[in-house]
Amino acid sequence: MIAIEGISKRYDEVQALRDVSIDVPEGELFGLIGPDGAGKTTLFRLLVTLLLPDTGRMTFDGRDVVTDYRYVRRHVGYMPGSFSLYQDLSVRENLEFFASVFQTTVEANYDLIKDIYVMLEPFAERRAGALSGGMKQKLALSCALIHKPKVLVLDEPTTGVDAVSRREFWAMLRKLKDEGITILVSTPYMDEAAQCDRVGLIQDGQLLRTGDPATIAQAFDRPLYAATGEDAYRLLQALRQREDVEEVHPFGTALHVTARSDMDPDNVQRQLREQGFTGAHLAPIRPGIEDLFMRLMR
Amino acid sequence: MSDAAIHARGLTKRFGDFTAVDHIDLDVRPGEIFGFLGANGAGKTTAIKMFIGLLKPTEGEASVAGFDVYRKSASIRRHIGYMSQRFSLYNDLTVLENIRFYGGVYGLRRKELEQRGDEMIAHLGLEQHKDTRLSELPLGWKQKLAFSVALIHDPRIVFLDEPTGGVDPITRRQFWEMIYAAADRGITVFVTTHYMDEAEYCHRVSIMVDGVMAACATPEELKRQFSAASMDEVFYQLARAGQRTE
């Protein structure tokens, strides 16, 4: 449905994207994962015809995005990172406005937005500017869907949103995917990768890797251990000083230790205990997506 | 007067008939890293505003660094540092200008300021960028600088409101190592975050739901109490019961 080939984009001194290629088949939920400044927003703006690439080519449903921009605009639903609906219009008026721009009606595609809109209905006459953050997000998604787009492009819909609302939002996206809509979504939260069919990891304008979230982390090419013990901060410093340890990063309750080839975990554990970390414990673990991301960032 | 770095009893804020913060009790110990969690709209920001002296409580008592929030807000502001994702430093100023500006605001003398500025720039590895305008630096660097600047006047307590939102995973961890180092020097850290792995790094965590303090304990105790494998699960169990949004 979407083919991005060798796209680069530069703003003055900043190379926002370098030679990015991504294919998203019809009906896929694709997650673009990376921190602020990685190039996620630029890539999405290029795809929805708001920017022109310096080099490379993009197709949307088989049509060239640059020359056939009218087709793209008719069939894409775009939810930008910042709230961009009409604050002075009511919930209902915003929806009707977006429907009329696409020469349709709210009623015609009501089925698609029904599950989301019922949560908004009590506020139908409220000005959009006076809605809560979560409600604004639901309205923006409804407006992006009202013309029954083939592809939904969502730029960081869950940034700054609490963990409960994030879960609800992903549940909505999976429902839309079941309706057959192709979805591209960006996020800075690595733990959201598991919600996607496929993910792309992006950093400094470069696509580091794409793959299935369940298996992508297998590309992590070193033995990885979880170290636990009292006083995690000192334990971290002690581990960093070791010759047989390549890297140590805090990971929730544990420290993730990337081992050099000559590291013997039993030996490390014994020596740590001798150093006074009496409860120190090392166990091999499977790397996760964030482990891989940090490895690829180096 | 209390020995706690942050102390609250029955602290409440009402806006008309809406109770944003509803009788919260809190004692944050000096040198503690305290995670202040809650869903959007749970009342966290209102509570923080009362602690840093920007908003008068409706009722209840609270003190920060030993100063009463009703009568001593000016003293509180001298003894705390504050940074958030939304407001930290001036994008139009260079790294060095930001440091000088904030040092000046906090009344540091010129000599002290120069020395402190040099140390800070060296410590952050920003020597090559000290004359770079902030708008040209990556977000993660800005946030690390903002944290250092928030500590420029040796505050006893630093309030961090979502300091790591959108920051890359390596810088996010470097940021937490700076937090650990500050706590190690005896500075109390009061931090909010939406990253639940970061909740695990805190000595203690509180979770607000609809203006009420629904839980407050170490991450281990909370996980045991809620039979949860992670703080993410604890948070989900508590916060989904909330009715309010922002």
C-alpha cells in the first residue's frame, strides 16, 4: 500500500532523513519508533504530501505521492502531532466540517467512528478547545477517519499520554486495522512496539532496522545479562569498571549488562559479592527492543 | 515544621466545585528519589504548583524544605530547582548564556557563576557547543543541561515534571544517572514520568487517582500489594479506576 524508496530530506543544516526505505503492505499496522528529532514527523509529512523529498520516491496505493498528490489527499487520514482541529468549533461542527471537505457526511461513515464517537457524544456541543487531552485525541482520530481513508497516518498520538489512555488508544487502532485500514503510527515509547505488526527503528534520520516486534531484538549480537542487587547505582558503577563488561544500562528493576566474549557470569557474581554487593545476582536474559535500539544507536 | 523535604497533610485544592487535589498526605525524605505518578488530569500538576509556591492551597498544610507553602513561598523558590519538558531553558540563548541567565536569577556572584558554568559545560561534554544556540541542540542534551541548570543554586529539592518525555533511550538513562548522582549528594528528587520503567528507579512512588493519593510505597511493596509483575501493571490497575481526564 505504501512504498518508500531511498527518501532523503534536508532542512538548511539539518539532514532530517537519509535514504529511508519502507514498505507497508495493505492492512498492516506499522510502527515507526524513535526519539524526538529522529525524523518521524518529516517522513509522515512527506508521505501525506505536505513536504517534497530531496531524493527518492514514494508510492501510495500504487500512485506516485508527488505527482498524484490529489489521490493521496483524498485517501489518507492524517493526525498530526499537535492538535490541529478548529478550537472554536464544537465537536459536532468539526466532524461535519471534515466530512464536508471530503464531500461526504458524518452519517455515511458513522460505522467506522462509532466506537470512538460514543465516548465523545456527551460533549458533542462543546467547543473542541475546551475538551480534555484524551477527548481531543479521540476527536482528532474521528476527524481523520470520517472520509473512510485507505491509510491512516498518526504522528505520535500517545506522546505525553498516561499509560492507561495509551492502552485504550492502541485497542482502538487494532479495531481499525481489523476494518482493513492500513495504519502508520509513530511513537517514542519502545514498549508500544509489541502492539504493531511490524516496526521500524529510526534515529538521526536513519532507519536502523525494520522487522517483526517479536523477533527483531534477536539481532542483538552479544550475550546479555540482568544484574540485580541492593544499591543499584553503585552496582552500576562497579559493573562499568569491569574489563569483561561492554555496557551497563539501568532497565527498570535490573541493570542490563552487555558482556564481552570472555565474561563468565558466575565469576562476575562472586566478585561482586566479595566487593560487598552481598545480594548481587546475574542471570542471562533475552534482549528486548530497547536493548537493540541502544545497540544500534552506537 | 517537619524534617521531611516535602510534607503535606490533608492538602486540598478546589476550583469552584471541582476538587483537583483531595486531602493528600505526603512525607518525602531528604535525599529520596520520589516518583509522583498519576494519569493525565489526576491532579499531579496542581499538587506540584502548590509545593513550589505557585498556587495557594484551599485547605490543609504543606511545607517544602521546612518552609510553609502559605507564608514562605519566596523562601521555597530559593531552595528548590524546577524543570519540565515544556519549560526549561531559552531556545534563543546559547548554552553559556542560559547558564549565566539562570545563575544570575538565583543570585550567584560573577566569579562563582563562571566557575560553575565551566564545570557544568565540562561535565556535560558541551565544550564544543557552549556558544551554540539551544534551538540547535538535540532534545536530550537540552534536557540534561536543563537539569544541571535547575541545580545551579544548590537547591535542597528538585522538581522534575516529565523530564524525559520523547528523549532517546540512551540519553534517558544518562538522565537518570544524573538523578541518582544528585540524590547521592543529598538532593531530594521529586519526579513525574509516563515511563513505567522509570518508576522502578524511584525509592518510593505515589500514584494519584482523581485527586486522591491512591497508593504510596516502594516499587517492590506496590508490586507485592497489587500482585503485579511490573509498575506498569500496578499503575494500570489503579489508574483505570479513575473517572477524570484533564
